[in-house]
Amino acid sequence: MPHPILFRHDMADTPELVLYGAAASGSVAVEAALTLLEIPFRVIEGATWASEVARQQVGEANAMRQIPTLLLADGSMLTESAAILIHLADTHPDAGLAPAVGDPARAQFLRWMVFVSSAIYALHWIKPDVRRIGAPTGAREAVVQAVHERIAFCWRTMDAQLKPGRYLLGDSLTVLDLYVAVVSRFGPWRERFHQEAPRMSPAILRVDEDPRLRELWARRFPAD
């Protein structure tokens, strides 16, 4: 069984959270948010798309056997990367990682968080086993190519409708920036993302270079 990887901060009065996750996966966006919020956490490492052991491991907490799965300080469990990121931002409002309810930017923040989750991230579920959508195993290469083309179209659509400032929603970094910074590392990968989303790219490169996150990116999900 994989050994848990520990990440800790010197905050004795803050309960440690437990995150089921894996390097080069969507859970890294959650790790980035926890890092910025300086919340102590422990990662139970396991790539569920590649390991039955990892699926069984996370299955003890999440019947869907998927990552990320976050165990909160009160013992409750939270799944779905967008939901976790929104929850973390909303429960730590002083950090400014999401527009507050009532802020004019809130509606677009929610729109694009759900868009990245449902229109882009969710498509990657198909790739490890194309039989999930009824395609034969022999068609995997064609299916993956079609998935990547759809994702490129979605990035292009998002780019056409956003008006970024320093970050995607303006001049303040939000969990949307963290989410896109991670999901844009998936296929069809960053080079294609930069081609399809030239207005979004400077903001995401700024997230890559954030000194608070540089070590995390290098260790958990290098952009290249």
C-alpha cells in the first residue's frame, strides 16, 4: 500500500485535514489551496485510475473510489474538486480566494468553476477506460483524440468570454486560477492550452510562478 506523504505547517491550533490524492492529478489544486491558506494537511497518496489498491484505499472514505476526497476537521467528507475548492475559499473569507456572496464577480466565479469541472475535467474520466462510454478498447486512441479536441474547444470558449486582469477574474487570485492551473496541465497539455487560451495564459503563468506555490508545483505537478 502506498505510504502517506505528509505536508505540515507550524500551526499547532489548527486541525490537520486528510486528503486522498495523487501527484499530477486534480487533488493538486486542493493541495495548492490548502498551502495558500496555511492549513495543515496530510495526503494519502494513491492514483485511483492506475491502482486497485488506491481505489480500495480511498473507498474506505468515498464509495465512488475517486480522488480528491477531503476529510474535514469535523469528521465529515467532501468530494468533487470544484466543491472542495469553493468550500475552502468560502470558509476562509479573509484569504480572498473567492468573490464573496453579493460580489458582482461571484456569479461568474461559480459559472467557471462548474464549467471547468463539468465541461473539461470530467472528460478525463473517459480516457483510462473508453469502455466507460461504450467504445471498444481498440478505439482508445481515436476517443482520446476526440476528448482532447473537445477540451481544446472548451478552453477556447472560456478564453473568449473571460476578461482577465492579473488573474482570471481580475486582479485577485482565486481558487479558479488554481483549478485552471492544474487542469490545464492535463491533456491536451499546456502547449495547446496556451494556443487556445491566449488571454488566460498570462494569469495561469503567474500562478505557476507564485513563490508560495513554486515548490508544490515542482514536487507534485510540474507544468512541463
